[in-house]
Amino acid sequence: MAKWTPKHEAPEPLEGPVVATITGGTILWFVLFLVQVPFYGWFDDRDLTWWVWTCLAGAGLGLIGIWYVRKRDAAIKRAEAARTEAGRMDSATS
């Protein structure tokens, strides 16, 4: 079997309001969980309780995601500041 090679470069990753996006998604999962809790009996009668617990799991994983993307965003900003500072130091010594 021949190895597949791409015909063009991969696009740059999209950078956007990642923290806001993950926070919004986490809030949505938690709201969906809260909306389903009063109907737990209905879900239980139909063996669909996994819907409720999936929403709670989504909210929990979203909290981990918020922590992760905030750390990532801070690291990107620190690296950018260090790069800018290094550029200033190089131009000042020239």
C-alpha cells in the first residue's frame, strides 16, 4: 500500500475567543443538566438516564477545559511578551 502524501499545506489553526467558547459550552451543558433533573423519573422509566448524566459529565469536563484553556492562553501571552522583549533587547544592543 502506497503512503498518502498531502497535495497542499495544512491551514493554520484558528485562534479565537477560546476561553469564552469553552465557558459558554460548559454553561450550556450545566443548564441542560439542570433542566433535565426535574424529569429524572421520566428518563428513568425509559432507561434514558444516561442523557442526564452525560450533561453533568459535559459540565464537569468543561470545567477542566476552562482551566486548561486559561492556562494555555496565559502561556501564549507570556511567550509573546518574552518574544517582544527579546526583540527590543536585540534592537537596543545593535
